[in-house]
Amino acid sequence: MEPVRLRDGVATMPRVGVGTYRMGGEELVRVVRAAIKARPEGLLVDTARAYRNESDVADAVEGCSHAFVVTKVSPRAMGSYEDVRASVHGSLQDLRKTQLDLVLLHWPGASKLPPESQLHRTKRVDAWRALEDMHREGLARAIGVSNFTERHLMELEKVWSIAPHVNQVEMHPMLPQDALLGTCSSFGIHTMAYSPLGQGALLKESSVVRVAERLNCTPAQVLVNWCLQKGASCIVKSASVDRMVSNLEAIGLDLDEKDLEELKKMGKEHTLRFCWDPETIL
């Protein structure tokens, strides 16, 4: 499966990668290095300022030219233009880089504000302008957002001079994000999926198990490949080296129309989020 060429050719990005939420220290380094070894063609490594593990990620990817590191500006830094710039500079320092591969706004809202606050809108604009400027200055190859809904993107479109290159969102067969995928595509925004396993809850879903049995693979591989078949890149997390390497092998699967139709039924019956709901943020 070919890597993703982001809009305007700003970067070429691998299709699969490892998440590091709630990981750190030797555990993180061990899993990420094993994933790097398993994916010499290229690997996404997903971190965030809020995870407080960027220094560990730097240790894990040291000397590796094919690791593409994704980091994110914390909602705590969404207070002002200057706060966002300071957050990005902190990431540059902890990741030991002079240029970030991809930096995202982690959340469409600022911390310590009620979800219905009008201030979220102005702070999103200020935060995005900070990322635009840092992209122009060469401090980030690509910039983007995370957990932005169609509404958030449509509002931001009125003021952006550079559209996000990526929108990272929760995505799996019970939250297929079809409308959002269409909106992102219309703006030239690549979609990156996280939590493809539904925090593990989808691994025992009958439809997923049946497809895995037909393909002689694991349910996790089915769910990761489903995201890839939708045109998204995919971040998957596991603290087990063996499971992580197995999950990344999903890129070699080929779900056929019968498989995709069976998985599609899951989202038709009802949608379900396992992570945070950005729809609540004004």
C-alpha cells in the first residue's frame, strides 16, 4: 500500500503507525523500536504534548530516518497564539528536532472552558494562525487538527489561509465517519484514524470475528485494514511488542466487497464512540 502524499507535496507519510497514549519510558521505547524494525518502509509514531512522553519518543526513533512523528498541541496551550507557539517549541526541544514532521491541534476546544463557550471559536482561530505561521517558518513540514468535526472545519475554512493537511479522528466500523471523510476530501485534508479497535471492544464483535476467520488473520488486523481501505492512515496502540507487530501487518491484507459489506452493517445499526466526543465543543 502506497504512502500518503499530503496536499501540496509538503510531506510523504506512511499509512500505519503506533500510538503512545499512556505509554512512556522503557515500555514505549521497546514497542516503538520493534514497530520501526517491522516497518522499514515507513512508520507513523503518534505522540502529543499532553502525553508527556515526547522525550521518550525521541529516544525510540533516534537514528531512524523512516519514522514520521506526529505530535499535538495540548488544549491547555490553546489559550493564545503565543501559547501555541510555545507548545510547538517545547515539542521541538523534547523531540530533539529542528522541524516537526506533523503537528496537530489536539482538540477543537481550550481547556478550562465550558463546552458551550463562544471563546472556543476565537481560540481555534488564534491557534490555527500560530500553526500556519510556524509552517511558513519551516518549523513544521505539515500541520493539521485532531477531533475536528465537519462544523469545526467549516468554521475554520472561513479564516484559514492554509487548510489543515490532516484531521486525526476516532474511526472504526461503528463510527465510520463517512460524512466527515467527504468533507475532509473536499478540502484536500487527509484523514488519520485513531482507536480503530474501539479500545479493544470491537475485537469480539461477531462481524469482525467472521471476517478475520475468512481471511485467516486477527480481528485487530481486520479493523486496521478497514481504516486503510477507507482511504485513511491508521494509528494503533498496543503495549505488547508481538501484538503491535501483528497489527502493523494489516497493511498487507485485502478486504473484499463481501468483507466490507459485513463490516458496514455495524455502523448502520448504530454508531458508538469509545473516546471523547468533540461534537459537544461549540
